[in-house]
Amino acid sequence: MASKKFQLESLKNVPLFNACSKKELETVAKAADEIMMTEGSLIVDQGQTGREAFVILSGEVTIKRSGRKVATLGAGDVVGELSLLDHGPRSASAICATDCTLLVIDQRRFVSVLNDVPSIAYKLMGVLASRIRQMDRTVFG
């Protein structure tokens, strides 16, 4: 099991949470559970409804879209973060390429965190707005 300090450092490295203070990160970490998954385990399945996000504490995760590998993620990366905001379908599948330790937070607990610490919501909106602007620049120039 990872130490709380390591969990906080991992959350701090997630772009979605990197604007959060230590106290805010502690609140997020308290709402999350640490799980271990073995190599080959399916974390999320493309097209399925998402209800949680996973922060990779250790190990590697392969991301596949329509059966084609599109990325390999590692410690500090996050899978399924959009599911914290809606119940839309997963845009890709994520499979453990190695044994992995993950921090999982479900949408219900995450919304509770946002209700308790509204400043996190404002920071998340800023991060998401930046992502939208970056995608806009990538697509439209």
C-alpha cells in the first residue's frame, strides 16, 4: 500500500489536480481507494458507462481505441477522468500492461468532495478550459 505522502504526490502530478493545494489534495485522497490490479486486467472498457477515474500510482496501462493501441500511461497519469463529470461512454479501453497500483475515485464521492471544497471545482474548470483550448488549437489551428 502506498503512503499517503506518495498518494498526494501522485495526485499533484495529475493535470486535473495540479492546481490544488495540499489540503485540497488530502480531501481528494481521502475520497479515493487504493486498489491493485494484475497484468492483463481490464480497467475500463470502451463504450461502457463510466462512473469512476483511476490515478496510476505504479505500473503501466495500455490505452486502446477501437482495438488499436494509442498510448501507454504510467505513474501520475489518470484514466477515466471525464467520468467524474458525466456518465458518458468510455472513449477508450485501458488494460494493465503490468501489475498496477491505482487510486480509484467514483463520481458520487468526487461530487461530495466538490460540495465540501468548492474551490477544487473552480480549479478543475480552469484545467478543463485549457484542455478545450488546446484541442481547439490542435484541430483548427
